[in-house]
Amino acid sequence: MFRSFTFRRGIVLAVPLVALLAACTPPMPPDVLAARAEASIDCQQGSTPVSVPSEFAGTMSAVGDALTSVCPEQSVSEVVSDAAAPVRLVGHAPTSADIEEFKASACKTGEVISVPAFAYPVTMAYNLPGLEGVVLSPTAVAGILNGTVTEWSDPLIAQENPDFSFEGLPPIHLVSASADQGAVEAMSAWLVQQKVSSWTSGVTGRLTAGEKVPDDSALVAKLGTAEGSIAVLPIFQAINNNLAMANLPVTYVDDSGNERAVVITADDVQLYKVGSGATSIMIDPARGLLASPALGGVPVDGNFDLASSKIVLGQDQPMVGWPVLGYSHLMICNSATDPKPLAFGQYAVRLAGQGSLEAFGVTPLPEPVRVRTFEPLKVTLNSEDGSSTEN
């Protein structure tokens, strides 16, 4: 059984800028250079369509509204995910096929730039009022997703939840969309990382077990009406639709080298941020700057900075966070004849754009990851004075 660990919510600290600028001899930190680069915005005129999958509807409008507040002549309109728009949001790292299809449909003459846009925590969401916070181990999640765990009283669930009564509950009814889902890809990648022997499907965006519905909208509708239904879902969607959410365990190594297991609650925004640092960043010449799903809850060295995240962990609280986050990405058509798509992409990874995404309910990029998006987005920082040039 996983040991329960109660995390204390942190306090936002404002770090005085003068403290950051006090030492002039060493090079300024990347986040300071980034802040200076964001001091001015090159506003454009006109509207940019952005294709958005249904599960993330509203995210790009939130960024667009923030952009319009400082650039009144520049706006954004969300369109359906298969529309031929010069900016496309996807819920995973773009594949080569994604890039080629985007080129063929929406960027025939321009250069395709791909960067991470935001992270989003994922859990098992279910329609069982009063059963909020059930702990699901990786083995239990795998059993639900492969169709072998069909009752809440199954020992894989009951043994981790001695304080819950599962008597008289309807059977577990797994539901998923028939198309690939970034949330499913992230959850399956977590099962692979956790070496769950019963999970034989590998990393996949599509489940084979359970009921299939056409799309994300139908999935959420099914969850809302069918008691006992369960699905892999981004946490913000579960919250918006008043669905119960499972808590998940994290295994980590403490300062003494001992392996420990704790349970992370699904409602702690701070721990989404910590968990978002458990991503791997790579540059693919054909696919752009890519972020893997953030798995395991323990940040990767260099991909998370506690101070810039503006959270404070409690005394003796380990540096672990939510263990399953997907990473959405933007594909942008950079055309010499239309600077608006690139300008929108640049704004989306600015602090203001990321702040609007956090207010929407998804998790902003960790600062070290966000700073790395500047290079493919043509933002060049001058290491001496912090000025910027946007090509």
C-alpha cells in the first residue's frame, strides 16, 4: 500500500528584480534575459486562425484575448482541428506524419516551426459521486485500461483504499475516443515507465478495450451521464465537468538514497508544476523542439526551477509532483508574407501568454523549457544587454 503524504500548499514569492540584477559581472540568468526580451511586442494587424482539438477548445482563445489586450489590431480565432490553419495545436509532440500533413494542408511555402505550448496533468476521471480521490496504482490503471479490472472491489483497487467501501457500486465501464488522444498517450507512457508487466500495448494514443465514442465531446458527455463510466482525461476537463478524479502514486529516492512512495492528490496546482519538469526535451531537425510527456513526478535536471515557478514546498516536502502530464505543441507556419502566425507563437510562450493559459486551467511551461522555445521561434537574446531581435 502506498503511504499517504499530505502536501502543504505553498506561498507565492515575489523576487525583487534588483536582487537578480545586483551582480553585473556574471552572465545574467536565462529567465532575466527572457524577461528583457519580452519588454516590447511587435504588434501585427489582422486575425490568425488556429486549429485546436476539441479537448483544448478555449486555450488558444485565452492566449488570443491576452494578445488583443496589448495589440488591439491583432486577434485569434479558433477553428476545428482538421482545418487548414497556419497555426495548429496538438496534444502531443508532433510526429513526422503530423508535420507532413500540416505542410501539405496549411504551410505549402513556409517553414514549419514546432515548439511546446503547455503541459496538462492527466488522470483517471469517473462518474461515481462520493468516490473522489481513490488511489489507483499503475497496475490498477493498466488493468482498467486493458479491460481486466472491471469491478471497484477488485483487490488491485481495494487493497490501496481500505477507507473506501466499494459495495453496491456499478461495474467499471471504460470509455475512450476512437481517435488518438494525447492524454491516453501520456497515461500509457507512464505505465511503460513504471514497468507494469500487465500493460502490453506500449505507448499508444488509442485504447482497444472498453466502449468507443466518436470524439472528445462524446467522451465527456458519456462520462457525465453514465454512472460507473471511467476514462483517461486531462484534469482540467474533469474539474470543468464535475467528475471524480483518481489520486496517483509517485516513487522517488530520498536524500538518504532510500526509495519511498507517496500519494499525490489530483487537485494541487503547485504539484502539476513540479511534475511538469519531468519531461525530456529534444531537437529533431525535421520535427522541431519537442517535449516528451512528463512522467514519474520527479523533475529532470535542468528542466525545472523552483524559484521561477513561484511555489514554495513545505518543510521536508520532497521535490515530487503529479506523475502524468501530457505536453501540447504548436505547429506554426512561418511565412515571409504573413508574420502573424509566428508573432502569435512568440506571444504564446511569453510570460503573459503562459499566464493566460494557467488561468484557463492548464500548466504553463517550466521556465527552463519556456526559455528554450525562444530559439526556434526566432528570438535571439543578446547576452550582454538582454536586448532581443525577432526575425
